Amino acid sequence: MPVRSSLARHATRSALPTQLAENAQVRAAMAWFAPNLKWINDEQARLTEIPAPSFQEGQRAAAVKALLSASGLHVQIDAAGNVIGELPGLHEKEVVVLSAHLDTVFPAGTDVKVRREGSRMLAPGISDNGTGLAALVAIARAIHEAQIKPQRTILFVANVGEEGEGNLRGMRALVESYRDRLKAVIVLDGAGTDHVTTIALASRRLEVVINGPGGHSWSDFGMPNPINALVRGSVRFINTKVPASPRTTFNLGQIEGGTSVNSIPYEAHLKVDVRSESEDELARLESALRDCMAAGVRDEMESSRDRSRGKLEWKLEVIGSRPGGELAADSPLLTALRAADVIVENESRIERSSTDANVPLALGIDAISIGAGGDGGGAHSLQEWYDPAGREMGLKRALLTLLGIADVAPEKTR
Ligand SMILES: [Zn+2]
């Protein structure tokens, strides 16, 4: 679940074609949601209760595959683990993707049982991305029930590796496979209908590892200590100035090392996430981290009394990199989204974020990320919740955007 920063609210009062909403089959697809909201909620809860940490999405993937197959799609699982359900269009050489990520940030063993309190559902992952997955299968089902044949081929994709160190690997593999035919990607991530993410925030994840000889806390006191060096370097780094514009952030997110309180550690790790609206700032922060860690290691070596049994070694690795990019204001995909907003009487604002849409956007392929309706909160926490009130509007909005860009074939052409 991305944290978003918002830009200007876009006007939804433009004179856009609403023929789509007048098409009888499209109306039938939209009408499918209301009587099936309980089914959608139940499927969301069922999928959420199948653990799916990044790199361990297989069991949840199999469940989504069965659901998409039941909607008449030809479904396969690719080498990366992505579930891909295909609805062939009249023009099979042009492909539109509707995707939702399968993975969660919660490690194996996390209690993911869904509790219900009134209309709310509570469980880790229930909103991010139980909501997106439930919408993916519901929209596939609605299109199937309405017997819609699209102009462009639609791929319904439940992809792996969106969160954390998954590093968008599922979307990278998908875009690589379909790149020549891919016209647009619509990513469903989390709840809400208040935003459309069209600007991909560039980010890097960096890991620092410092190694030393290690020893006993009392008898070997004075040897260089990797944790000391890491702390010295970290204190330098967190004093790095970042600009408010272009907005740039860093986070020391994970720190590990040592084996016991009375041992001088032989290893220390630090993971840092840096984000910016500017690639130059990212590069600057990465080199600042390198400089600070080099200085931290040097300080620790200089202050150690006993260097006889070895010195500190350190390295910095880029463990993740998300490219930046931006959807053109006049793109057909954004036009389709705005038309959908008009039809469902929704207002949404343009946002900038780091999502699966980064991958196509960085390659110049039209892409957006949107919420799938309803309301949610506490993403990436054990208190995560989802309230499906208002979900139907989000489903219609996503459906209309999808059909707006894939287009519906006239009935007589089939
Ligand atoms: Zn998410």
C-alpha cells in the first residue's frame, strides 16, 4: 500500500462521451455488482486469510486462478508466479491489463484471520490488497456475466512481488512479456475512490552490511565493533539535509546485528529506503549514505584500541530500485478514468506514489493506480481494516475505466 502525496484536484465537469454507460451490456455488467456484494466481501475475506508474504504468494495465486477460471477466462500462472486470465479482444494485438498485487508485507505466521465488527472487516492485508483482489475477480465476473467482448484483449492479472523487497518483480515480468502489445495498465491497490496515481515516485532501497572480527564484551573490549560503526554512520546520515522540493525522503527502516548482549558483534545490517521526485536527489542520497558509512567505519577503527585481530569491512548494496515516470495529462487512459468519474459522479485527485504502475510508466506505457472502492485504514499494520460501504461505486469506476480503454465490441461483430 503506497503512501501518496496529492497534487491538484482535477475537474470532472468536462464534456466527455458517456456512450459507454448507455451500452446495454456495460449497464448489465455494472448492475451485476449490487446483488453480489456479499459474495465479493466473502471472497475478499477468504483470499485475505490465505497468507501471501512476498515470495510466498503461491497458495493465494491458486485461489485467484480458480476464481478467474470460473469467469470463463483462460488462466495461466507465469514463471514469476503471476496469475494471468485472458479475455481475448477483437484486436488481439492490443492488450490492456487490470492488475492487483497478491502479496502482503506480513511474514509467514502472522494471524490473518478476518474479524467482523459491524460492517468492518479487520485483518492484516484485508484492504491492501484484499480489496484490489476482490475487485479484480468481481470485475472479471461482471464482464463475463454481461457477455462483453472487448475490442482490445484484457488481461486480468494477480501479480506477485509488489511489496517491499518484492521490488515490483511481478509487474516487471508481466510488462516484459507483453511489452510490444501493451497499451495500458490499470492497477487496483487498496480502498477508496478519491485518487488516481499518474506519477510514479522513484525510490531506492539500500542495504549496508558491516563485518568485523567479533569477540567477548569484556576480554576483547576495544576491538572494532560493527554496530558501533553502523550507529556512527547512521547518526551522520540522518543529519543529511533533503529538499522540500523536489520532495525527497529517507527512512532507516530496519537494523539488525549481533548475537548476544555480551558479544562484540561480527556483523551489522541496515536497510534504508530513499524516495524522491527527482532521480538526481536519489543519487545524491545514495552517495551521502556511502560517505557517512565510510566515515562511521573510519571513526570506529580510529577509536578502537585493539586492531590486532582484523578490521571492519563494509559494503553498500542497492536491494531495490523503482523507476519514476508520469502519465501524460491528455492520455487516453486518463481520459477514460475521468469519463468514469463523471458517470459514477466521483471526484478524484491526481497523486504521486510508488506502485506497480511505476514499471510501465517508466517505459512510456500508459498506467494508473487507483483504489478499488470502500474505505480502509491501517495498511501495513496488524490493525488494518476495510469497510465495504460505498464499494459498488469503486467497482463501477474501475470497470468503466477498463472498458473505456479496452473498448467494447459491437454485438453484431461477434
Ligand atoms: Zn498495496
